[in-house]
Amino acid sequence: MTTRIQTRFCLKKSRYLIIMLLAMTWNMLSQTNSIGERYREYYKTSDDEAVFVHLNKTSFLVGEELWFKSYIFNKRNEEISKASTNLYVGLYDENSKQVSKKLFRIRNGFTNGNLELDKNLKAGIYYLKAATQRMVDEKSTEVFIEEITVFGSNIPSQKKQKNDIKYDIQFLPEGGHLVKDVENTIAFKAISEEGKGVYVNGIIYDENNQEVTTFESNNYGFGTFKLSPKAENTFRAKTTFKEEITSEKILPKVENTGIVIQVDNIQKDTIQISFNTNPETLQSIVSKDYTVLIHKDGLSRSMPFSFKNNEKVDLLIPRSRLFNGVNTITLFDGKTPILERLFFNRKIVKNLSVMVKKVETENDFTKFAMYLVKNKPRIREANVSISILPETTEAYNPAHNIFSSFYLKPYVRGEIENPKYYFPNNTKTKRKALDALLITQGWSKYDWTAIFQDKPKQSITTKGITIRGTVNFPTKRVKGMFLHDTKDLPAQYIPIDDERKFVIYNLFPEAGEKLRFSYINHKKEFLKPKLYLRYSVSDEKDEIPANAIIDRSLLNKNNIFILPDGFFPEDSEALYAVHLKAKNKKNKEKRDPMMFNGRETKITESEYLRYPNIGAFLQNNGFDVNDANISLGQITIYARRPQTLGQLRPEKPKPKRLDDSTGSPQGGSNTDAAAATPKENISSRFTKVEPLVFVNDVPLTSFDVLTTLNMANIERIIIDKSGIGYGIRGTGGVIKIFTRNTPLTPTSRTRRDSYVNQTPPIGFSVAKAYYEPKYRSFSSEAYQKYGAIDWRPNNQIPRRGPFNFVVKHKDVKTITMFIEGISKDGSLISEKRTISITDEEE
């Protein structure tokens, strides 16, 4: 007999009753079921993250640089994570040994940077590994790893080809058990010796050598078939591989008792879960209660059921009641899990598409417009990275895209070949292939012993670098420590406890930056301290652990390529150095023609010690500054001299031609336009007027940003109180602030014995602007296969309208863009767009 719990009946009354009963069951157990409660409590404070790294290529030439953009994802909330701030990105050789490693700062879930591929690097297979600080501290196996290939002038070492080709096939019953007198689903996976999935077909024979059924895989070696065995059955599979190679294998032993699970995951709106048993088992479990827990990332649904007098129980559950992505079904007998099955639930459409339109081409430059395709209501703006390569490239073949990194990798135990194939999961073929893959995974990653016995899982995220220090020698009259300004933070006073210890949190020093520490005595003087410091970060070399899961894309993979002589000009490094030198020379400070009466002040250590903040400096240079709420991030600045209403009368604006690239007045920007007219407070015959303030030539629409700008990070300030060069916009004067590129260093006149320098073992690397490698030829076959055109890591596509950008493409006639990204609502983008440059414009 079969008991079927479903949500749709023909009769309205019956349908209502069943829906209500199902809803009551879910809600009741959300409160009372100890298994569901314990699971949710264990993950209550956990905020697990996943990492995806978009590379500009996966095959590189020695001497190039590897460019990347990282995305950090909150798995439970299905949106970009803002918890982590530290990301370690390293390069490892084929023996898993570290070659290089850098630390990057994550801001609002994103970071980007580069790794140098030294010219002394040997050609061969390497791995890029990326891990957050928490993943490093917890020794997590869920770090991001991508296999890359580096080509050089030498031939990479190749494994010796064996004369006998070996294949393997594994058979796994759905749920883990093959039970007699019940229909069972058997999944299988066929792979080569290198781990690559291979197409197979075969026949299942019984103990009498009678054919029972046949089976056939997809191109990745996965497939399923059904069996209804008897107790005396012993099954044998005869499999045919490529080259007509055959093998025979015995299927798992038939069990006399047990429970079998079958999941129908093909229907659009519902999931059907069937539990089957045989008469022999039913006699012993007829009155037993079981619990079905469906769960994902600390979220769960649970319900009880019992077979009673039925050999089959069907649960028909709406997809909307379950969770988006990989769900796990666990069947419990008391607190003992006895069956488990993974399935993918496409509850919400989480993918976005983009449209790329060629706008115009001039010589080697083409302008493009990129739009979000409105395939669902209320779409949000998106942050994307774009790798631009020749159409014929063989250099881009990652295993993962952003979908598979966030929605598949964290939930499976084993390695997956070409996981990006399964996403977006929007076709029946891909859904069936993914379901076959998940059946073969067996048990999930969950440790139920820990969930039932240990304390709830805690998520402790270290932000930046923490320094724990001890003052080595007792010093009388020392009131505390003083950390001088860093490039990121203002100076701060640090209290010392009774054990002469202190802690500093949330530091983000740049790589190689020196931190200056001083004692403060009772006279508020700085003294040179003697300290012992411990850092929360380390530059110790690590390696890829032996149990790490490395997913690979083995499709069309070429590991043999020799870099042609002269592919890079011998003087390419010298040319680049000359280019930078010329660029720096070109950028030599010139007098600003708009600042007619400008007075420039260079910020030396003298000015830094004299003025605690930018407000104090401006106050001393002719402006009224109110920084009473500076701790709240608020500051107001007004020109000190009163202005008459006649002086403030606005001129009639002259029409300006729009610049096609931005939609803003030519020569300006949207920000510039917003700051075009000073704010006015016309409350009397005289009024206060705000000055026009620029930081690095960018006009400010709010002065509040100045509250976080430290004097130590300012190189020079130009003030023109007349503001004549800016017309009515300069009525309150013009202030131009330029930040420094090099740290403020003490002068010879400053007491050098008042502080000590300490350099953290590893600091945060600063992202460089992408520059094109110096290729000798842009038309050669080597360039067309392995060269790079452009890399754009940080691009904001607005909710409405285009994001415009220009690509310099040399002699390439057709380009391919590889686009990965995420919108503010957590929708993901993974697109490939091939565009002909030579086509006539529409």
C-alpha cells in the first residue's frame, strides 16, 4: 500500500484540508522537534561564507601577471557578505608548495589584485588558492582553489603515457542502500585514470547471467537506472568504455531489510520524496516514528512520518516551502541519521543576464555599452568583472563560475569535473545531470555528532590585523601607548592594563608599512618604548592540504605549449620602466590655471603635529569650521567673510554640450554637476556660503568624507579664497586637497628616540591598475591563443541605463568578454559575449 501526502486534490474541500494539515505539520515541528531545533540552534550564530575568484585567464605566459577579482558570499542570506575583511591569495606549485602569497583587504564583499608570475617560474601546473581569515583560522577545506597553467620556454613535465588505459566505474544506490523487493535507483559515475568523466554504456546481469537492464551515461560519466532485486540476486555490470574497452563489476550487496529513498526532482513546482520498504522490514517498524529533516545552511524544515501499514510513503512538497540551492534530506530514527540525499531546488531565479552593445570604433579603440537584461521585477544594480580576450583564446578555461562556487562547491564532498557546466541550472538536461551528480555524493558534509553534542557553532570574524602587545620593562609614570597615524587610520591612544598588556584591533597597514609606537608619560611627552608584539596574521609559508578538494575543468585542456622566442621584447621591462618614468615626469605638479590666487601648503611633519585634523588647518586658514559632531562623521565649513545677496545672485546657466561617454556636461561628471552650486543659507542680509572642495580633483558633494581624512595622508592643500577661476561656484572660495602616495616620514629635526618602528609580518597589498603586457606581435597565433586584451575588475552596471567603457584591442578583429558578477539583491551573472569589432555599426 502507499500513503501519499500531497498538496493538490481535485476537490476544493480536500485540497484545503491537506494544505492546512501540511502547514500545521511544518509549523508544529518548527517549534517542538528536537532535531530541527538543535540543528537551527547549532548554526544560529554561524555566518558561513563562500569565495569565488574570477581570473582574467587560466593559462599564463611566464613574465605576465595574474589578475583577479574576488567575491565573498553569505550562504544563508544568499547575498554579498560584508563580514570578512582579510583575503589571502597565494600561488602554489603542482606539489602544493607555496610559491607566493599576498593579503588583500575585502571591502563590502569585494577585492581585486594581482600576483606576479616571475620569469624564473618553471612551466607547468600551478594552483591559485584564496581563503578568508576565518577559513585560515579554522583550517577550512572550503577555500577556493583554481588550477592554472603557466607556459614558458621549457616543455612542462608530462606524466608518462601508459600503454594500458585504465577506467573506473562506481555504483551507488540512492540513499546508500540496495534493498530487496523494493524499486531502487542506482546512480553511477565513470572516470578515467586522470579523474575525467567518460561516456559509457553497459548491461546489468543477474546471478544466472540473464540480462536485467541496460544503462548509459552522459558525457561526464554520470547516469542512473532502476532495479527491483530479490534476496537471492547478485548483480554484475558489464561496462563498455572508449576504445571498446570493457570491464565487469559486482554491484553492492542486496540487503534483506531497510528503507529506500527516491526523489523526483524534475517537476517544475514540487519535489516528490518517496520512502519505500519491504514486508519484512515493515513488521519491525510498523509503529515506529521517523523524522524527515530538509535543511541548508542552518535553515530547516522537519516533519514526522511513519509507515504504519504501508510499504511506501510519498511526500509531495512545494518548492516554495524549501530552500534555494542544494538541499539535504536526512531521515532520522530518533537522533540517528539512517538515510541522506542531496537535491538542487531552483526556488528563485537568481541569475541575471547582460547585453553588450558596440557603440563606436575609432582606430584601436571601441566603446561598448553594457545593460542588465530585465528578466525579473525590481532588479538591482550589479558589480561585475570583465576579462577581455581574443575570440580564439585557449587561455580561459576555469573550473568554476560564480554560480557553481556559491551554490554547489560548498555542499559536496568530492571533486567535480567542470562544475560550471551545471549553471545556470535552467534546462532539463542540466537539471537531470546535476541530480545524477548529487546522488553520487552519498552523505553530506554535516557532522551530526557535533551538532547534537557540541556547543553552537560560532562565527568569529577577525577584521583587519589585531596586535596584542606587552611592554617589556615596567616604566614609571607611563600613562599609555600611542600609535601614530597610519595610511588608513588616525593616531590613537592605547591604554595599558595592570599586566602591562594592550590590544589594538582593526588595523589595515599596507604591505611593508611601518607602524610607529610611543610611550606617553605623565607630561604627555612621547618616549621610545620597548615592546613585544604578537600579530593575528602571519607570513609563514603554507601549502594546499592533502584533503583539499580541487575541482578541474578537463575540457579541451592543453598543457603543452612552448613560448616562442621573442614573444615578449627583451627590453619590455625597460620599456615599461621608461613609460612609468615618463608618466611620472608628465604628472609633475603644475600650477592650476583655475586657482588664480591659490596658496599651496605642503604637509610636512611640522604641519601634521600642529594640526590634529583637516578642520583645524582650514580654521587657521580663513574658514569657519564646525566639527563638534566629528565623531558622528559630520563637519560643516563656511567662508569666513560674509557675502551679500547681490553677490550670490545666480547667473543664467549657459547651455553645455553633453559628453556621450557619461551623459554629463562635457569636461565634468555627474558628481561635478551635483557640486556645481554651493549650498546657501539665506537667512539675513548676509549669509554663510560653503566653499567648493576637491579631493584629488574630485568635487565633494558632502564634507563629511573629510572627517576620515587624516593629516598624515595629505600631501598638499591649495586654497584660493577668491574662487574667481570657478565663477559663481567659487563664491565661498576653493579648496583643493591632494592625498599622498608615499608615507609621511619624520624630518631630521624631529626627535628620533621618541618612537619605535614595527612592520607587521604581512600587510595588505594595494591593487594596481591593469596594464597590457608588452607583446611583440598582436597577430601571431601565440597571442591569439594566449594573449590578453584587457581586464576590468570593478564595474557598476546601473539598474537602468548602460555602463559605458572603452577597450583598446590592437589588431584583434573579434573579442570575447567573460563576465562574472553579482547584484545588490544577490542575483548572479556569468556570461560569455563574443563581439566582432569589424562589423558595421547598427
